[in-house]
Amino acid sequence: MALKILMIYSLPSPISPQKNSTLSIIYPGRAAEDAGYEVEFWDSRLDSEKLLWELVRKTDIIAISSLSGFQLGESIQITKKVKKEFPDKPAIWRGVYTWIIGNPGETPAEIMNTLRVSDEIKALHPQGKSRATIYVLMPLPGTIAFDRAKREGWLLPETMNGWTEMSAAYNPKLPRWMNNVYFIAGFHHNRHHKTAQNFPGWWRIIILPFEILIEWRWKMGIKKKNHLFFTFFSLEYFSITKLLTWRSRHSAGQIKATQAPKLLERLFPGLAGH
């Protein structure tokens, strides 16, 4: 008898009126059906909670689609309830998660709390089966973030050239330690994916001290709720980029020293896409 899979789409927002097709569960669900599995779908925007638990009881595996923000909280609550009632029933998460820090008025302690929550999401997955990027805020004109930044007295760019110096990976208007979080988080959350490709076998020893140091910074910063663990990072950043440039010449044979940003994206997939 074929395994039965329940594809769950958690509530994305408490106020969103959208009822668009949930491709994030339809596509993998159809692929599972093609592979011979029996698949049921549950959409929190359209289906009742009573139906959810009827489906949970009769299926073998729970698969949850979730992005960042409100939907993550909803997915966590569903997962906890499933595990409480059916502790032996697998609940599968796999995804790429996005977080934004540096919002106007956000305190360092609140940012450390965001990092902690990103680890809680990571812990819901098997090792190496999730990715996350923690961006810094880019308050573009015409957005709520821009209006809030102006009210908070941010020194925002006034020319197009000024805006080109800012991205979701680096915001010169924010403290350096916030920009360091982007790099450190990319290493922490995504090192299981690309690091081994650039540093295979015994070559991993070269980058390992930096991995250990970054993990220490990450864990202590969250534990102590102290952003100072993300400061004074320039030497590590310089050393890692140099290692990437050197090692990629040997592993790929086609990467030039001027392509350091692309090298970072190869080692840390979470650094791509900004």
C-alpha cells in the first residue's frame, strides 16, 4: 500500500485576502503522486481545522510548506500539535528562509532574538536540509520601511548613486555589526551546502578554524543577547575572502580574484539573490 502524504499550507498572514493557488504544495504534491504516493492537500485559508485533523489521522507523513514571518509561527504551532498527538508521525520541513534585521527602532536584543528564532526553524529540519539568509533592511522610497526610517531620523541617500551603495547585503547607514550578521549568518545557516565543494576532503581543515569561530560568535551573541560578538570581524572577513579566492582557483580553475562576491555566494548560498 502506498504511503499517504498530507501537504499543508499554513496561514501566510492574518489579514491577507489572497486566495491564489498554493504552488508550494501543489508542485511537490503532484510529483509525489507521480512517484506513486497518495497525497492530500490542506490550505489553511480555505479548509477547516476539523478537516486538518481528520487528514492528519489518516496520513503517514505530514509535509509543511512555509516561508518567513507570520506563516512560520503558524507552521510551528501545527507541527507542535501534530507531534503532541502523533509523536511517531514524521513532519517534514524543507525550505529557504529569509529574515530582515535593522528595522527602524529595532534594538540589538530584538535582533538577537530574531537570530534565535532562525535557529529554532533550522532545528525543525534534518541537518543540512534548510537554508536561511538574514538580510539587512534596505528602506526603498515608497515603502513603509522608508517612511519609518525617515521618522527615525535615518540619513537616507538623496541620489541614485547613493542608493547603488546600498543593498540587502550591505547598508552603509547601519552599524557595521549589523552588516556582519549577514555574512556570519550565511556561513552558519548554509555551510552544509557549498563549503565542502570549495574545500573537499582534507582541504576543509583550512576553513575549519573560521567555521568554529563563527559558530562561537553566533551562539554567544544569541545566548548573551549581545551584539558585540558580531563586531571586530574585519580580519576574519578578509581571511575568508582570501581563502575563497585562492581555493577557487584550484577547485574551479575559472574564478578570478576580482570575482570575490561571486565566490562568497558559491560558498554561502544564502548570500545570493541580493
